[in-house]
Amino acid sequence: MRPVPEKAAASRRAPSSGAGSAEPGTPTVLQVLRRLDCGTRGLTEPEAEERLARWGPNTVPAHRGPSWPRLFARGLRDPFTGVLLCVGLVSAVVASWGTACVVLALVAVSGALRAHGECRADRSLAALRALVVTTATVLRRADGESAPVEREIPVDELVPGDVIRLGPGDPVPADVRLLRSHGLSVHQAELTGESSPVPKDAADSATPEGGGPFDRPQLCFQGSGVASGSGTAVVVETGERTRFAAARALAAARRGPSAFDTCVHGVSWALVRFMLLVPPLVLLADAALRGPGLATVPFAVAVAVAVVPEMLPVVVTTCLARGASALARTRGVLVRRLPALHDLGAVDVLCLDKTGTLTQDRPTVDGALDAAGRHDPEVLHWAAVNAWWTLQLADLPAPDALDEALLDAAVLGATGAGGAYEGDSAPGAGGAVLGAAYECDLAAYEGLAPEAYEGDLEAAEGRAPEEYEGVAAQPFDPVRRLAVAVVRTPGRIGTHTVVVKGAPEAVLERCATTGPERRRLLALGARQAERGLRVLAVATAERPARLSRALAPGDPRGLTFRGFVTLRDAVAPTAAGALAALADRGVAVKILTGDHPGTALRACRDLGMPVDADRVLTADHVDGLGDRELAEAAGRTTVFARCAPEHKARIAAALRTGGHTVGFLGDGVNDLPALRVADVGISPRDAVPAVRETADVVLAGRDLGHLGHAVDAGRRSSANVTTYLRVSLSANLGNAVAVLVVGLLTSFPPMLPALVLVQNLCFDAAQVSFASDRPHPAVLRRPAAPDARALLRFVTGFGALNAAADLATLAVLALAPHGPGGTAAFHSGWFTENLLTQALVMVLLRTGRRTARGRTPGPVGWAALALAATGVVLPLTPLGAPLALTALPVHCYLLLGAVLAGYAAVLTVLRGRGAAGAGTPPDGAGGGGRAGRRRGAAV
């Protein structure tokens, strides 16, 4: 990269021409050249070097993933990790070194796991980055007197004023203004979402009313690619000033808090408030009972710290990392940001573009109609003749997508499937058959001689293969909007047939029809377009050979109108099933597309998504709505058409404002802003590199079924985290309340610090098993959106029950005849009861009303058994003496068993009522996105 002088810094910030400006009209070629101070012969080498120094290289800042240390440090900014760090600090202040070391170790392990998972995803994504073209064909001169010479230069050396050549398959290396063009069309789906190539033309013409820069045929933009034709253009914007770079800049905006962030923040702040509230209350209670003093400060701090679930970062990170690893290993899905997996499980609205996800970005023939609107295979036959000879004689580098669809349909009809067209004049008739049957690939026929193909083409008409012979052809011209082919008329020596296909207006203008008839035919074509179909008109004329040679490839007139061929976007074969599966999971799909509303509605109907007209909004209607109005309208709208990048981002933001958790699936630069606004951004693996680098989740392909698996993985992980929070917080709160009550009412501590540490370590180790748990299948049927308030209500209720069980245990130990006596026995009894209670909570709050009959215990079951065994056996082993534990009499174990049985019965009844009242599955995954959380659905 060459240095840029400081004096040029201000000039680099200003655009150099009208390609990316907000001017009301498109500048003429002369105006652009004057503004750029250049000519059509290209720049000289000294001029190019000076401009490169002034404007800088033609590069967009590359995405660089954060390093491992930075990811680790970013993980420490997590709110709950901050709570744990405060716990460790407070523990160190009160000289509880064991607790402080354990907490800090858990924080370090959690941060390392999270950073490692995200680094591994970034490395995998880097390996998928597609190679980019690094050179462009440019006209340069050695000096002002020299002739221009074509040569290849690195793309990053292009400067405003350079004259470049564009050919089929070339990417557009910068924002350019066409100087000359010949049959030029470009793919700009990555910028606008349009599924079809867009015709471009260098002629000076007025900008369409209400059209944006992408509607100007004279302009081509970085990020698009040449589909057909050729052209010469002058570079008007490079580097950070291109439309491509502007879209990336919009994507760099800071994303608001996601569903995962909202939940973690709510729980964290509740714990912080509890930790700040408990010590003053303990001091006040102790002062009322025993008089003023500071002797209970360490005890008060210990009670506050005891509520914090120390293993939360480790369990959350392990759950998400296991889910992400399984997706990458079995489905090829990369999760680049681990919390995004949780957000994906909470998604209740999925926004996506139609092109490339629901459709295959290629058209298929829907029907062939004559002038009366009746099915007529002869119309398709003539359209295919035009397509074939245009491809053969015009020497196109690749077949046009529409021509390929016509040839596929003609070959299929010739082999006996032509009956599929019957009834196509009725809306939707025949579409399903054609969509399934037209899988022929033109490449399969490219090895055949023209005569062999003619034989297939004419079989349906009963004509011999040698009856056709191509004479001349002109490919589709974006100015005239038609293609012309001339063939010898079978059986008539000296006569040629001119076959024309193209836009209905352009073809009918050249037909020998009256004004009323022309208007009727245009209305017939318009009705087909309103059904979301693309319409081609077909016309023919017979000419004497000497005249046809003079006309071809000219501008034929006096044609005979044959009819219309209608085409539609081919739907992805797995899209309908994937959409149905997402609907079963409670995910509403909304389509945000740059296409015409009718085209989007047609795709919805083909996919089994009936959409009413009142559930469609276009970009101009979106512009007329305020933020609150748009939030209300977005919830009831299914299709948003004619959307620019800013519309997609605004709609995603409006849905989030309306209480939804939003996922956005996109693959083009026009989707970048919306990817950043959504809770979770998703892209296919073959998306634009800038999109893959921005997305949180990268799918293995364009099959939406992969997304369904990712949603399932997110919901499983979220359910496990929710279960862990319930179990851990309920048990911790109950123990803390019991310890607080006993500590204030007795003269000895209810449990020694060493025992508290051992008990916490045992419980924490057992709870890691939640990361490997398989929750109830009902979890997959609704968005996993835990509500912090509902969670805290749940924890408060069951924590009180747990505290009651602890106090009942102490009462039994104190009041039972022939009690054990001594503080060691009380410590031992409470230690055993605590671990047994926590084991019960792990099992009962995990399974709810459903038991594991007929199944071996899962990871949680085995962990609970190990925890219970530790509580019973540890006081009996030699390790019990150093911890001041002792064996209890047999009748005390029986009494403890009675307390635990009553606790388990009450817990089971209350848990069953809570799940039934909330309408949630036993695992309590919650539901309904942010709206569900606001209603308190997750209990």
C-alpha cells in the first residue's frame, strides 16, 4: 500500500462523481469525464500514480477477526463474569482464599473455553474465503502523446478516471460509468437482491422516476459481475467511497443487546442487588439480637456470596461450545459467536431474501399461451428455436438463464412431458409439475450437434431434423429489449422465418396488430405478470431469403404475434419442507426482497405459504411509516418487496422493537446492515466474503434444513442453561436463607467455611453434567426465550421450599430423641442433607412430571447419584475427620430420609403445577421471543 500525503486527506473524503452521489439525475458521459478530468483514451502513467497517491488504493478494509487474548478479555466483560470477579475479590478481602481461588479459576476456564471456540470458528471461516479476482483490464498511456494500450493491473491500483474493459464473467472492480456497451447485463443480486441479470446501457437517458442509483442503466457497481455482453467504462469511485464499501460501513454499526445479553443482564443485576442488600440486613438483624458489632461482617459476606452460581460461565460456555462443535461436525454449520447459538434458539421471527434461499436463482417455464390466453405448445416451440439459434450463432459465452429455461422446457416437452402444460392458463396450474420436472441441464446438450438438438426440438411438431437451419441471430439487446433469430423455413426454398422474442411492449410494437388488439394483448400479459410471472412475447414472420439476410440482425417489423411464454423462479427443492419445519418450531418467516411484490407472492404460493395482499408492504409504504407504526405493521406483514438495504435493516429493527427475537438470513452486500441489526445474523457458506465475516452463524449451504438443525441445537443449549440456573439458584438461595436464619439464632456457625467450600465444589462439579443433557423433546417446539423475571420468581418460590427443607433438617437433628449432639454432628447432618437435597433438585427440576422410566440415567442422573453418594459416604471415610465430619446414628439417617421424601413430594407437586399453569414443557424452555418473555411465559 502506497502512502497518502496528508494534504490529500480532505479530498479523499469527498466523492469524485455522481455514481454514488445523491444528484437527482444521472450525469452525461461528457459531464463525468469533465468532472474526473480524463478522456476516453485512459490516463497516463504519471496521472495514475498521482491519483493513486491522492485517493488511495482501491481496497475495502478487510475483516480481521480478534485475537485469542482479545476474545478472552472480551469474555471478561460479560456481566455475570463481572459478578464472579467481585465475588472473588470480596472473598479475598475477608480472607476466604479457597473460595477466591476457585471462583477465579472458574472465570479463567470459562473465558478460555469461549475464546477457543470462537477462534476455531474464525479459523474455519478463513479457510472458506473465496479467492477474489486481483486484476482488471485497463487502458493506460505512457505519456500524453502515446496511444492507449490495454494491460492487466492489480485491482487495488485502479483510480478514478481509469478506463476499463468489461467482458463476460468479469467482476466490476469499482463503481463505473459506462462509455460504450454491447448487450451488457450484470448480476447485482449481491447489492440489490434482484435474481435476474440487469441490462445496462451506456446511452444518456433520464433517470426513472423514483429510481435509485441501481436503477440507472449507465452505472455499474463494485460487487456486481458481468453476465453477458461487453462494455467500456470509466472508473468514478474506488475504495471506501464505493457503494459496496458504504454497505459495509452501515454493517459496522454497533448491534443492540441480543436475547442472550438481555437474559444474562437481568439475572446478573438481580444477583448484584441481592449481594448488596444482604450484608446490611444481616448486620441490622445481628445488632437487634446481640447488639451493635462488626463480628458478623464475614458471615454476612459469605451468605451473599453463597447465592452466586459460580459454575454459570463454565456451564453456559460448555453448553454452547458442545452445540457449536456438534453442528460443525455433523452439519457443517459454523457458529462464529457462541452466544449467537442461544439467540438462534430464541428466534421467533426469521427474515430472509427470496433469491438464493427460497428460490434457486434460475427461472423455469410456467406455461405457453396463444393470443386468446389458451395453452399452446407452439409458442414455446418458437421461443426455443429463437433461444437455441441465438446461442449458436451469436457466440454467447454462456446461455442466458431465460433461454436455458426455454430449452429445458422444450426438450422435456419433446420427450413426452409436454402434457404438463395443460391448464397453465389458470393461475398456478401446472406449476408444481413443471417445478419438479424441469431439472434438465443445458450442459447435457452442449455436446450434441445442432442437427441432433433440432431433432429433439421438432419431435413434438412431427418435423424432420433437417427442416431447420439457422441463418443469423442477434442476442438480447437491452435497448430494444428483444432477441432475433433467422432460420430457413422448412419445405420452402428461398424463404426464411424471422423469430423474435422479448418484452411484450417491444415485440407487440413490431407486430401487425391494431391498437385495440395490442392493448388487449398487453393487458393479457400484465395479468400474467400480476401473478408473479415473467412474461416473454413471441412473434414470427416469413421473409424472402434476400430480404431476411438484409434485415438480420436488424429491426424486424410487420410480425405475426404467436403468444406469451411465462416463467417463474424455480423454488429450492427443500425450501417448502424447511419452512414447514420452522413453522412447527414456532418460527415465523418474513420475506424481505428487492423483487416485485407479485414475484415474491408467486414464490410464496409455490412454497405453500399463502399470503394475502394485505400482508405485503413495499419499500415506499415502509418509508411512509414511523418507527412505532412500522413495528406494528411488521408483525402482521409477511412479504416486504422492493427493499433496499436500509429498508431491510429498519424492518429488522422494528421487529425487535415489537418484542421479537429476530434472525436474518442473507448472502449479499445489500443484507449487511440487516445482519448487524438482527439478534443473530446468518449466511450461507457461498455468500459474499463480507457477509460471511459479519454473520454470527454460517450455514453449510443454502438448504434451510441446516438452519432448522441449528435452531434445534440452540434450543437444546438454552434449555440446559435454563435448567442449570433454576437448579443452582434455587439450591443456593435456599441454603443461604437457612444458613442466615440459623446463624442469627444460634451461637455457633451452622457450617464451617471448609465445609461450605467442599459442598460448593461437589455441587458445582455435578452441575457440569447439564452441558451434556438432552432436554425434553417439547423444548424444540417453541422458541427458547427465558425471562429473567419469571426465572427469579421460580427461584424465589423453590428456594423458599429448599430453605424450609434445610430448617426442617436442623429441627429434626436438634429435637429428635437420642440426637447426635455436638456441633460436628449438626455439621455432618446438614452437609449430608444439603447434598441429598441438591441431588433431588437436579433430578426433579430436570424431569418435572415425566420420569425416566425404562431408560438408563443420563448424564444428569449419574451426576446426581454421585453427588448423593458423596453426601452419605464422605462423613464415614477418613476424609471426614479433617473436615470435622462424623458418622450419624442410623435413626438420624432415617429421619433425614423422611424429610427428603416429604420435600421430594412437595417439589414434584409444585413443579407439575408450575409447568401446567405456564403451558411450558417440563424442561421449561420458555417461549415466544421477547414478547413471550414480557408476558412471563417462561416459568
